[in-house]
Amino acid sequence: VQLVESGGGLVQAGGSLRLSCAASGTIFSISAMGWYRQAPGKQRELVASITSSGSTNYADSVKGRFTISRDNAKNTVYLQMNSLEPEDTADYYCNVRDIVLGTYWGQGTQVTVSS
């Protein structure tokens, strides 16, 4: 499974970004998809996840500002990030779980929010 992320960049506080992650290659059945982030000097943390049926889970710090969604036909997961804050600055990683092949990570995309 190959994961290609896009959509990171530099934005001012209060702005928005949309991250995308497309899975390709040998895929049996993707169950959960999600986004994690890692800021400098900090551990990687879950930002949001979504199951194949559409159930979502968010970190408390992003609830009400971020929205995760997925297109099962395209094996793609999205993260709409609104009202961005400098504290959201991090490398964002896509995570995909195939029920047969296991868990895969994207290469990461950088998000920088300036104050």
C-alpha cells in the first residue's frame, strides 16, 4: 500500500487548510483511516480518525475546528482544518489500516501556522 499526502503549507492563524491522503497499490479492505501529527520535541498524537462506516473520533484540541472525511471509492481520506492556531503547527501523517495487510503511514506533510 502506498500513501500519498498533499495539502500542507504555511497559513496565518485563523486560516484553513485541507489535507488529502490517497492510498494505492495492493489493497484488500481499508478499515480505519486517520491523521496524526508530531510537533518538534513532542510525541506523535492522534488528530482524527474515521472508520469504514463513517464513525469519527477527534482529539479534544481540534474538536469543532477540524473535520475528517473519506471517499471509499477513491481510498482517500481528507482533513479539513479551519480556525488554525499556531499550536497546530506540526508534521501531519496519514495512517491507513488494511484488515489483511496491516497499518501503513504516509511520508508526512508539514503544516505551519503563523501568529
